[in-house]
Amino acid sequence: MTSAEFKPRRAVRALATLTAAAALMMASAPAQADSATGSFLAAQHATNLNDYEFAATYYTRALARDSGNVDLMEQAVIYKVAAGRVREAVPIARQLVSKNPEHRIGQLVLVADNLRKSEYEKAAARLENFASESFNVITSQLLKGWTEQGRGDAEAAQEAFDELSGQNLFGYFGRYHAALLAATGDDVEAADKAFKTAIGDDTPSVRMAEAYGRFLERAGRSDEAAEIYGEAMAAAPNDPVLKAALDRATSGKAKKPALLVSNAQEGVAEAMFGLAGAFAREDGGVRLSLVYVQLALALNPEMEAARLLLGNVMEAQQRWEAAAETYAVIPEDSPYYRTAQIGRADALGRIDQIDEALATLTELEETFPEEVNLPIARGDLLRRAERYEEAGVAYDRAIELIDEPEPRHWSLFYARGVTRERTGDWDNAEADLKKALEFRPNQAHVLNYLGYSWIEQGKNLEEARGMIERAVEVRPDDGYITDSLGWVQYRLGDFEEAVKTMERAVELNPTDPVINDHYGDTLWSVGRRLEARFQWKRALSFKPDDEELKDRIRAKLADGLDVVLEAEKNALPVEAEGVADRVEEPDTPVKTEDGDKDG
């Protein structure tokens, strides 16, 4: 099993190299990007690096040299918005929709701009006459609803939101925005009913609870607001917004909060924010999420939840420096401040600013010593820096702060198990990994880590094989886990099956040196010697970091696997290749909530 601990580091180093190359390229841009083609290539290169500022600039330069090119107009609009330069995108969006009236992003930018400037009639006309087919149903109806509210037609706005209620996928959005709409009016009873309808029999989401609770507090019903906040906290006990809201509602002295949405601009911003969050959870939806969240901020620049999401999206794109800068904007008096600072520390750690990241967390821990997410963040940061002893201490502290561990804490025990295994404390590592599996019996990475650890120690082999087979069932397209299965088959002498499995692993991760090395060993074991040597040569060509691995591969190429194995058998006992080198570590930051794909 190949380590994913080193994979992110390789990716970061590669990204840094490419970014440096891009900087050189951009520095000489007047010479290189002197034509539409040159600017286009520069823009594409920036796009590949997720550098949207440069992409926006160079798509615009390309468009200036080829002003009728609709594709360049589209890219210029998308990347200007993605870079937060929404107002600059508006004139180009006008050009774009003049050539293609049904262009979704172009029309979306123009409607949002109309609403930002309170041009409700223009927005309504655009929605009616030009963009009726441009948007998907949910975007169209949310825009129509808040546009009608801006025009003063609450009934038409309600009808727009009701259009969504009959559709399972969009019903939540329709009911939620209908409740927000009702809260902006004078009918307290109707608004109360709308919120209760939106929640139904479910536990209110954090955002729903915040919106309903604020409405109740303004209506002088703080006790009921506190109850709503408490219900939502059952599913999100550490949410800082809910904690702050509950403190406010129960204090008896706090100033009444503003409504979450007070007007059409804020309503559309809330719609864009909600859709951005939905897109961010979809595979391949990150760029679209970025467009929507930037539109939300253009409509409501004070929307701290959207600012936090923007930082999350930037992290998802490995734009660590931009993420850190985005998190830093969120003010200290915001309930999102702690979360933002944790995100900032994580992003700083990714660009090797470890001391500043740790200082950020230390300052927070002094102020909030009982906040469990802070030692978790510290542990994650130190683990990535391979400071495993210190990481283990941080995870110990996090677990001490938890009164009664719950299934959502599985990843915390997994992370501590990893740090303990790395420091040679196997007994305690094994206990942590088993605890993680107790909480999540089908969590693929934990199954793989524990199973592979047993294989390397030569114990519980059949049980280990069963665990890894379960992990493959959960994540059949994970090359590292498939490699683990092939390796345990090989170690158990099931060579024919091992070859088939390792062939699949190589298909999934064709350039991983360890997987190719393993494939070579399995091929040798069934007498396919020439193919085995070919795979070992491939493994070396991918430049493995481990010097011992390189030496072993060279020895196999020179003398064959049999000779190497015999020499190892007769030699003094040496440590195995090591679980740490071939088993995927938990993603970071450690999540202490349910909902991961692996059950």
C-alpha cells in the first residue's frame, strides 16, 4: 500500500514548481502574450494552476485581440467572477448575452448586477425575456422570487418559491426561501408558520436554525429561539454560530439581532451562497461553487458565512495562500472567527509557514482552552509536518476534552492511531484503530490501515485480508487500497490472484513507484520474469523517495527476486518496509462529524 502522506507533499512541491514557472511566464508576458494565442495560452496555464487572477487578466487580453470570440468572452466572465472581480465581468457579460441570450453565466452575472443596484424592473425583464431557459430550475425560481420581492410583489415572490416545493431535490430551498421571504413582511404568524413548514419533522440545519432563531428573537420570543438553537446543536454541537446565538438568546440582555435576510439583495446573496455550498459538495463542482459564492459576496459583502465558504473552496483547490488571506478578513468579533483562524492555520501549514500557523492556534487555545477543534487542528498540522510525538500530545488533549466519544469522532481516533504507529507505539495505535472501526465498521481507510499493519507484522493475516477486501468493496477505484489487497494475496501465497489485483492497482495509479514494484514482485512469483523486470524499471523511473526501496529494486534487477528474498531471510532481522510508507493517512483537517463516503 502506497503512502498518501507523501502524495500531498509531492503535489504541493509540484504546484510550487509550476507556480514558479507561471511567474516566470507571466513576468515575460508582454513578449510571450503579444497575440490572442499567446494570451490564451497564458490564461490556460494559469487556469491549470487555479490562478484565477492571472486567468482573468489573460483571457481579457486575448479577448481584446479577438473581440468577437464568444468562447473567450465566456472564459473572461467566468474567471473574473471567480477572482472576485464581478463588476469588471459585467460589461463582458453584456457582450456575451448579446451574442448568446441564453448563456447561463452571462445572464446570471447581469441579473445579479441588476439586483445589486436595486434595478428590479430590469432584472425582472431580463428573467422574463432573455434568460427564461438559461438557468436551471432552482436558480431561476430563486432569482425570480427575490426579484419580485424587490418589486414589492410578495405574492408573486411566494409563487416563485412554491414552484420548487413539489420537487424533492429543490423543495428545501423553496421552503427555506419562502420562510425568509415571510420574515421580511409584517405578518409574524405567517412567517412563524412558514419556518415550521420549512423545518417539518427534521432537525433544523444550522442555517435554518439561525434564520428562524433570529426571527423569533426579534419577535420577543427568545426562549423559543434558544430551543431552536439547541435542537440544531444536537447535530452540530460545536458550531460556533449556534453557540453564539444560544448565548445571546439566553442572556436576556443582548441586543436583538438583524434578520438573516432583510431585503432582495440579501435574499439573492443567500440563494447564491446556498447553491455554492451545494455545488462545493459535488465532484467537479468547485469552480461553479466559486462563481456562486463570489456573486453572493458581490451582493452582500458583509456575508461572513460566504467569506468562510470562499476560503473552504480555495482550500479545496489547494490555493493555500489565497485561502489564508480570505480567512484573515473575517473579524475577531464574528462567530466565524475561530473557524476561520483554524482554516487559516491549516492553509499556512500547507505552505510551510508552520511557526505562524502554530502561533495562531496557540493564541486561540489561550482564549478558548476548552475548544476541542483547536488541539485537533494542532495535531493535524504537526502530523503533516511529521512531528508525530507532538501531534499525539495534541490529539490526546482533544480526546480529553470530549466527555463521551461518539461515532462522529472516528477520524480523531484514526489520526491518533496513525501518530502512535509512526512513533512505534503499536499497542496503543492498534487500540485507536480498533476504536475508529468500532465507530465506523466500514471506513475503508481505517480497514486498510489496520489490515495492512497486521500483514506487515505477519499476524491475523486472514482477518487482515477480509478487512482489506471490505475496504476495496467500499472504494473499488482506490489504487492504494487495491494495492494492499494484491499485496496481502501475495504474502499469503495466492500469486495468480495477486497478479490480477496488482494489475488493477497499476491501472488506477500507473505512476506510483511502490505499486509498480509490488506488481513486479507478483509477476516474478508466477514466472513472468521479463515483465517483472520491466515493472521494476518502471518503478525506478518514477523516482521513489525511499533510498532503501531503490536499492532493493536495483538488487532485484541485478539478481532476481529469489536471490534478494534469500539474502533477506539469512540476514539479521530488519524492519519491514513500514506501514507508514504504504498506507494512506486520514485526510486533514480531521473531521469530527458524520457523512463521509465510506460509511
